[in-house]
Amino acid sequence: MRVKREWHFLLLLWMFPLILSAQEIRYDTIRVSPSDQRNIHRNQNQRHDSRNQSDLSNGKPERLNSGKPPVFDRSKLRLGANLGLSISRNYTNLGVGPQIGYQFNRYFMAGAGLKYYYTKARNIDYEIRNNLLGANLFGYIYPVRFIAIFVQPEINYTRSTLTYESGGDALVTKGFVPSLVTGAGLRLGYTHLTINYDLVQHARSPHPTGFYLGVSAFF
């Protein structure tokens, strides 16, 4: 009888680990609903979603949306204007010229613009009035950060009226005037200070004869 009890005791000791193991397997493989806290796939999905939300909050794009940078970047647009105002007793000069450029890289900016100039000059014998409407392309090259090389082809339509004090008919001159302005100088922040020269040197060019100082700014 004693031997039989010892045999039962040993049998229970041997089966005890198997019972525990079966309990663990049954617990891991039990069927639960998708929203149940014990659903291990639900927890994994939550951790995956939380990582995605963290990446978005940190400004990191998703891998599916990552790719080549956009061809056109609005942050590289540069706006500028050429303004002119000079008024005296016998001379008036008004000018406005909006410009828009695109900073392709640190070495090159290009763009286009429009302009309108009005000039009136009065002399003892005559008065001359000049209206100018023009369009231009431009480009700036920066071999180093503070040096600017400038080129600007343009076409202008001018209409000049010459009136003599002695009377008579006014003399009207009108037509298209081409210009090709080049220059070089300093780049100081957003401002360019250049020495320019009109290569065409048309008789009715709006630019001064010979070399002259040019100032432009883009923001």
C-alpha cells in the first residue's frame, strides 16, 4: 500500500508541469474579439499606428509619399521692383517696374518683369514728354556669395512728344527700342549694386549713355 501511494505521488509530480504548460497554450490560443485587450494583434496595430502618428507629428513624411523633391518650389520665388521718382521745377521722372525671379540655386537667379516710365522735361524753347512701356528678362549669376554678374535683355515701346514754345505742330516719335543691359557688382543681402552698360546704345534707349549705377532688390 505504501508503494502504491508513492507511485501516485510521482505520477502527480510528473503531470503537474504538463498541466501548467497546457494552461499557457490554451490561454495564448483562446479566441477573443478584435477589440479585446488580450488580442495581441490589436496591441501590435496600436503600436504601429502610434509610431506613424509620432512620425507625422515630427514632420517626417510617410515612406509612401517620399520621393523626388517638387520641381517648383514656391519658397524660391523672389519679388522685386524698380522704382523711380524725381521731381523738380523743370523735370519730372516717374517709374515703376515689378520684377519676379526664381532662385534656382545659390549660384543662379532668373526671372522677368514689366516697367512703365514717364518723363517730362521743360526747356526755354521746348517741352518733351516721354512714355515708355517695356518687358524684360533678367539673370543673376553669383560666382561667390557677395559678387553678382547681371544680364537683362529687354524690349521697350516709347512714345515721345516734342512741343516748341514758339508754337506749331508737336513732333511725335514712337516705336520699339531694344536694349541689352549687362553689369557686375556687389550682392549685399537682398540688394544688388552693379555698374551697368547698355550694349545696344539705341538713340531712344531709356538707359543712360555709357556706364551707370544700377540698384535692385529682391525679397
